[in-house]
Amino acid sequence: MKKRRTIAALAALTTGVTLALSGMMPAAASPTDDGTIRELAAKAGVLFGSGAINPTYLDDPQFGNVLAEQFNSLSPENELKWTFVEPQRGVFDFAGLDRLVDFATQHDMVVKGHGLISGCCNPDYVNQITDPDRLREALTEHFQAVMGHYAGKMDRWDVVTEPLATLGGEGLVHNHFYNVLGADYIAEAFRIAHQADPSAKLFLNENLVESIPVKSKELYDLVASLVADGVPIDGVGLQMHETYTGPEPGVLTNMVNSYHALGLEVAVTELDVHTYDSAQQAQIYGDVVAEALAAGVKDISTWGFTDKHLYTWLPGAKPLMFDEQYNPKPAYFSVVGALKSFTIGTSAPAPAKLSHTSVDNGSYAIAMNLGRGTPGSFYRLYENGVLVDARALDATSGVPQSVSTTFTAKANGIYKYRAELVNSEGVTKTNTTVVNVRGVAPGK
């Protein structure tokens, strides 16, 4: 299944410029009594935005109404990519982007600059530069003009997007910047961007790392080397385009922890879910948001919000949280539920008790039980210090809460388990329970 979703995503990654499909006339959205995404995100202390915002979409008043009501951040679709914002050297088209910034200002939103360097959308005059010094000069002029124009108006930037080969295992894509400047083009781009706007946060944005382990390692090694070399990078963006299935539980947590250990922020930048099953779609949306919140992600964006302007590589799929008439879909309510569960507690979760069943030929269960106090919204179980289970909990129904994880065919040895409960107010650890597996025949 993982292979299937990866291949399905390949079509989207090689397209470069996203396409929009027209829908029907809008109707009013129906927010829940729990509050909007924007209201709950503010309570959680996170940005929750929508990317892929083409300025022309604002011609539809209902689009703007839902965008402003539900989100506290936005980012453009393709308008900041080089060929669109500077089609001729020294000739800039800021009109559409200015419209987005003005809209955000009017509605107390922030704007992310998306797409300074990407795998597509470089104008011919850039692609024709083969001298390294001239290309550095062009990069510097472009970054200074664009980032200078939006200094204080766009607070964070995707400096480099998708530098790695789509399916991983092949290192950096040999794009024009790589061919002229070598592998150090990424470090040079970040240094130039920092000089252009020293106050802006700078991100490297990549896709599919949550589902392709070799690519995840390649991204980590790349980013760790940038940090070691003193490159001014502030964070990593995980796009999270999901097809048919979401990431394995705990994968997102482990990635976030690894980048936090480097002193970096992590953002979910382009979340959408491509499947034909609305219940499955809702589950994936909710699981990703719940795990991201529990891992300490403070910046989450979807790749659009209404299927009126969708882009998908899965024919007939509708990957966004609102339908063509701006009605919220099950995915919307799942995201709202994850946010509400994360924020409902007024204190950190109460201490829970961890225990285990008897061992039967290497098989047993680890159980977490919380009988009273503040519930958790997310559960993490560690075996000998390694995360082995992670799942969202419903904190809105209060306590008791219980979780059971089954292990089978474990080899002889001693296994120490501890768990954590998480909500917006903190992380609470359980006791440790120890399982001694013995008497299992070799090869069992």
C-alpha cells in the first residue's frame, strides 16, 4: 500500500504548476459548535493555514469568507515562483501577491512565502545562465527584491522546495542550480535569503519523507549538514500529501523530535488526503493533526481547503476539507475534533498506570489506564526507549481512558515499557512496567 500511494503521488510532484478545477456555486459553510479551526488553533497556540491560495480565488466572496473564518495563515499557490513573480529580469509582478497580503492584513492573518526555489518554474533567462558567479548574482538580486518587497509582511519562507529525488535513494535532484553551483546551492540560497531578510524564518520544504524511510534519512542528513555548517536555516517543512493511507503511527513524532534536537522548527506545510473513502480521509486528517500537535508542531497548513479548487493525481478524488459548495466534510470535523481534544484540558494529563498481562510464548499486552484527573489527547508507548505505539485519544469524553497494545512472538529478553499522555498543557509520563520473556524456543 505504501508503494501504491508513493507512485500515485509521483504524478503530482512532476507537474510543478498546480491546476484548479472549477466547482459549483458556493453555499454557506456550517461550522461546528466546538468553534472554527482558527479559534481552536489560537487556543492551541498554533498557526493553522491554507496554502495554494491563488489571488483570483478571492473574487469569490464565499471563498474569502471561509478562508478568513477558518484559518489564521495563508500562502500562495504558484505566484511566488520565479517565472511568475519575475518573468523578465528586473520586471516584477507583485499585484496578485500584494492582494493576498492585503487580505491577510485585513483579517489578522499571517502570510508564508512559498516557492523561492523549486524544481519548476524558472524563466528562460535564469536557465540560460551557466556561469556560477552570474547565477549567484541573479539569485541575490531576485531574493533581495522579492523578500525586500515583503519584509515584515511575509514572516517565513520556503527557500528551497523538493531538492531531493522524488522517491528517494538518489540524493539531490540535478536541477539547474545544482548543475551550475553544485550541491552547495542549497546552503548558498539560505545565506542569500538570510541577508535579504534577516528577521524572516527560513525553511526547507520536502515531500514523501513520512512514507519513504530512505528519503527521510536523506533529508535529515542534508539538514543536519546545513546546521553543522552554520547555514541560517530555521526549520523543515513536511508537505504531507497523503494517498490512500497516512503515515505509520509514530513516524511523524520521530521526525519532529530529530529536527527539534537540531534546534529547528518543523511545519506541516501542504497537508491533503487523496482517497475515495471519506471516512478514511477524515481519519487520516485527524491522525496527522493530532500527532503533529502532540509532537510540538506549531505550524500546520493544508494545500487548499475547498474541492472547488482542488488538485489531485488520483482521478476523481477530492482531497480537501470543504466540498465545492464550501460545506465542511467529515475531514473538517476530524481536524476540529483533534484540535478540541488537544486543547480541552486545563492542566497536563493526570498520571496513568501502565501494566502488562501475563506472557504466553512471547505474547502479551501492555495496558495504559487513567481512572481520574485530566485526560490526554495523545498516547505514546516506548519499548526500551524506542517509540513503538502512538495514537490519538478522545480527551473530550473525559476519563476513564485506556489503551492496550498487543505484542506477539517476542524473543527472549527483558522489555521495559513506559508511556506518555500529551495535551496542550504538557506531557505526563506513566510508571515503567517490565516484561521478562523467557522460555521461547529459538526461531519462534
